[in-house]
Amino acid sequence: MALRFATPLTPCAGRFAVQQDRKEFFHTMTTKTFQSRNGETLLKPVLTEEEYRSFQNEYAGFCLACGETAYNVEQDARRYVCESCNRPKVYGFEELLLMNLIVLQ
Ligand SMILES: [Zn+2]
């Protein structure tokens, strides 16, 4: 959570933040941009099935706006406010999967 970026919407910044902050646990997760229904460019996580299960077990969430991971988020959480970018774009991982916003590799 220590890192802040001037332009949090670039995919590289999101990926960098995730890798820097959670290196020990989320080492291979990357992000991919997509267009939301209202035309916003958002990020979705690209990860392995094993990582997905870890995130789920750890009550982690993911911010679609800046790509940060969040903690103490219910698995089916929706629209929680992100601690990094203050936008209500944090979703639990189970919810992301249901919304088809997880890329399993
Ligand atoms: Zn965010």
C-alpha cells in the first residue's frame, strides 16, 4: 500500500504496484485492460487457478480501476472503495469470477 502512482489507470503501474507490494504471495499475477460497459478502461487480474484460490482464501479483493489488491474483502464483495485510488471499484475474487473478469492462465 506504500506505493502511489500519478496515473493509476495505466496497466503497467497496476502490475508494478501489485508485484512490489505483494511479491511474496502474488508473484505472478499481472493485469489486463478491458473496456467497461460505459467505456471506461479498467483492469482485470490475470492469474493461475492456484493463485485465484489463494486470493479467495485470504479474503482478498481487486480494484478494477488501479489494479491494487485489497484485504479483508468478502469473496462476493462489490464496489468497495479502494484504499489506493478511492474509487468504488474493489470486488471480491469470487465476484470477479462470476462477472467473468478473471483471466485464468
Ligand atoms: Zn484502486
